Amino acid sequence: MIRFKIFLLLLTIIAIVATFYVPPAILNILVRSYKDTASPYNIGWNGTASLLFILDAYPGIDIIIVNNDDELIRELEKNGLLLLVSPDYSFNEDICDRIEKLYRSGFINIAVFDENITLNNLLSRFGLRIVGKAVLETVVKSEPYYPYATIIDLNNTIHVFRLNIGSPVQYSISIENIKILSTSYGLLDENNNGRQDDNVIGNFTIGVLLNEDKGYILVFGDSYPLTNSGLNLNLTVSRVLIEYIVHLAYLKNNRIIIPNYLYRQTTVSFLDAVHPSLFFIALANGLRNFDIYLTSVLNRFPLTILLFLITIISIIFFNRLFRYIMGIGEVQEYRLTRVKRYHYVVGSIITRDLWSKEIIGGLEKELVLKYWSTLVATYKTIKNIDLNDVLVLKNNDLLIRIGFNKEQIKKLYWMKRIVDKITDRKRFPIIINWKSVVRDFIIYLEDFLNILGYTILNKSGFRNVSSIIK
């Protein structure tokens, strides 16, 4: 006869082997995409995923990406640089009010890189505005009309670069508080047609740095240098802008907060084949990585781990010694003796400890048989009916006549199958948790005794079964 644990082990092995012969399942997977946006989650040409990798490499810089207004305000209250690169949406007026308050209270700096007017409702609170019209080249007569521009770095060194689609930045505050970082000479595309027609020509401010008592606001009218594509082309201006971002972040607790929810999302659906064997491959890789990690930890801290293990072993040893000295062992032995002595446990003084493994460990089958004998003896005494014979003959009509309903009859048959499993050593039903069987036996036993007006739980209005069963 194969023991249950061996049977379960063999069944598990068969199931694992069988998974490699099961055809893969086709899953319809929905994924949020930030394609064609400047989101930090977009790895396309106009995303800013590469910017995050560069910023993250700076010592101490902590990048936080938030996904709603509440998260944004909560993170800004901890200080930081609010970084906004060409968002698709702006903040509502309430959030603009709260951002302005945090800025004027010295909690945050703000950096905006955008050629559009999306964020003007926020910038206007500080006397700043992005025009939203491109500056074009004045000499080259063929596309693209990208003009030259200059930018001043943190060391006041001037660099020359080409704008992409840069827009002028306007300011209506004291010149003493404004540092002009970048300018470009060209044509302002007033009608947004991208051609050199009757447009305004002149020298335009492309980037400014507002310096007030408690914070800085950087506005640059071209987001392209910070995109994945721009970082590979406009190396000079990209490096300068990143240095400004890091500098402003260092001034506010080394934190950069990016509101990703300002970028539009699209849901992409695609089908993918998933095979069950991938789970075991992933599990194997996980165990391998854990082994590598554990080995590295053991090599780095051998003495610390040894002391930790010695401490744990000592705690366990002294805990057991203390329990023995205090007589815990004798108390448990006393309780165990009480369990063996009573042919029904529920009415005894140790009922509250019935589910403790230390109390009934190994006695579950014995208790089940005693509960069953109590039930059979009670019905034989009161009704002159042998439940064993009734259940063998499947005389359900008789059970109904003496007060059982259909649900109770099912429970009674279940109890009999458990008893037969113990007495006849049958394989089925398979039982994983014998403690739960003991619990159910108590509940059902009480229910069936109540039909006759008796109880083992000292229920009010019923007589104790010990008055008729000795």
C-alpha cells in the first residue's frame, strides 16, 4: 500500500512532467503605451527614458515618478525639483495653486522644457510664458529651418547649438531676477506653417532662469535636447541642460519628481503564447539568483552570519530550557492525559486547547472514533437504532423520520466514511488536515445530539450526554 505522502509526491512529479507536453495558452495582453509622448516610460525617439538613466547615474539623485495629483503634492512636500518635459496635459487650477504655494514656501524648484503653451497656466503665475511658435533659420531656404542658438552653462561658458523646434520664452518680471540662459536669432513662425514667409525676425530668448529668494524656475523653449533622440544628437546643449536639472535637484534634497500622468496613454492589445513550463524555468532562475546572492552575502559577512545563527540557536535552547524549568512540559503531559481519558473531549476542561498541535498531535483518529461511538451509543439508547446498520443499509427514510434533514444525512455519511477509513485502513477519502476533521466531527456530533435533546457543549436547554453515556 502506497502511503499518502509518497502518492502525493509521485502525483506532483507526474504533473510537472505533464506540463511540458501541454500546448501553450494564448493570452490577450493589454498594455498601456506612451508612444509619441515625452513620458519617461517611452523608449521611442521622443520619449525621455534615456534621460532617467542619465540622471539616475548622478550621486544621490532620487527620481520619483508620480501618477496622480495626490502623489505629486505628497512628494513635492518632501522637497524636490518638479521636472516637466513637454507634457500633453497641464495641471488644473487647484494643483497650480498648490504648486505655487510650495514654490514660494521654498519646498521646490521647477524646470520646464517645452515648445508648446501647455503649461502657461502654471508659468503665468510666475510672470513667465512660452510663446508656442517656432523660431526658424533666416539663411537656409530649405527644410529643416533649424536656427543656431547659444546657451550659458553653470560656469557661465557660452556654447553654440542648433534648436529643433524651439519657441521663445517671455517674461514680465524684473530683469534682476531673470538670467537669460539661451537666445537665438531667427524668424518667428507667426502662422505656424513652417515656412520663411512674412514672419517677425529678431533675437529671441529661448531659455531663462528665474532666481527668487526661496527657489529657481528654469524654462527652456525646446524639449528635443532631452528626448531619447536628442540626447544622441545635441550633445552640447543636452549636457548643459542636464547639469542645470541636477543642480536644481541638489538644492532641494536631491529629489526629482516627474508627473507621468500628464502624458497621454493608449492601450495596446496583443496575443502572446504562454507555456506552463515557463513557470519552472522562472523558478529555477530565481533559485539560481538567490543562491548567487546568498553566496555573496556569506562571503562578505561570514562572521556576522555565524554570530546570528549562534544567537538564534541560543534563544531556542534557552527558551526550551526555561519552559522545562517552569513546568510547561508537565502541564502539557497533564493535558494530554486528560485528552486520552475522556471519550469526548469537548466537554472537558481543555476544550479551549483542542486545536493546539501539542495537545492532540497524533490522537486525531482516536478522538474521531470516540466521538462516533458516543453518537452511536446515544442513538441506540434513546431511539434503539444502530446508526452503523442504518448507514450500511442506506435507510435514509428512517433517518428522516427521526429528525434528520438531507444536509444532515450527507454529513452523517461523511462521518461514517471517515470512521471506515480509520477502522478498515482505506485509502479514501484522502485527508490532509486531521485537525479540521476533529473540528467538524465535534460540530456535527453536537448537531445530531441536539436532535435528541442532548449536548456535549453544555448548550442551554439541552441535557448533557454524559447523563446517559458512561
